[in-house]
Amino acid sequence: MAIDKDAVREHVRGLLIALGDDPDREGLKDTPDRVARMYEEVFEGMNYTNHEIAQMFDKTFEEDLTFSSENSDFVIVKDIDIFSYCEHHMALMYDMSISIGYIPKGRVIGLSKIPRIAEMCCKRLQLQEKIGEDIAEVISLATGSDDVIVHITSS
């Protein structure tokens, strides 16, 4: 479902009026359009399911090593700086740092894809707890591994 930029423009204009300001004054006349374009970018993840995000980033590389319970090395990307928006207040959740790891099951994704998956999952209205669940699910779908960990810290 694509973001309805026309509706966002209309509602932001109405919000400016409700706040007691003049949406036609010089500093605000382009604000509804700027907000609509920003929302299209920061909420891009709302256009996709976790399965669709996994498909975007699921190109994997076959590992030469055979992984077993005795030889299970984690792939870890630490300290991914990220932000999202709280679904209760539409407020910015910032200063979040996410570390993601998984145990490969014969195939791995490129390390650069892990932060991109996290970013796409965070481009939604949601709760911090849901962010971790979504990232873990997408990593699991993209890698085929059920052994995924997501650690989120926020200040």
C-alpha cells in the first residue's frame, strides 16, 4: 500500500490550522508538501511485509564450510545507529543502536544487507519490541537460519 501523499498534505494543512497558524504564510506554504515527501521516505517500510523485505535482500552466498552444532560461528553486525517512529504518539524514537547476529545454515547474506534490513524494518510506525521481532523474522527468512539474535539499546 503506497502512502497517500495528497491525504498527508491535506491533513498537515489542517493540523497547522488546528495549531492556530496560517498554512498560507511564507514559512509554511510548502510545509504540507515537504512533510508528505518526508513521510513517504521515513515510512517506506510500511509498504512492504517482512516477507517482501526478506525477498529484497535474500541474495545469499553458499558457504564452503559445513556448519554443525560443534562449529557454529555467528555472523554479527554491531552498533547500527537507527531511528523509528512510535505508533502510539508518532514521535521519533532516536538514539537506538541495534546489533544483529545469526548462525549461518550453509548460506550467508552480505554484511551490508544487515543494516539495510534493519533500516527498512524501522521505517514503520511501531513499538521498539516489534522492531526486534521484525528484524529477526526478516533475517531468518533471508538467510534460512532460525538462530537469530537482535539486541536493541536506546537512551
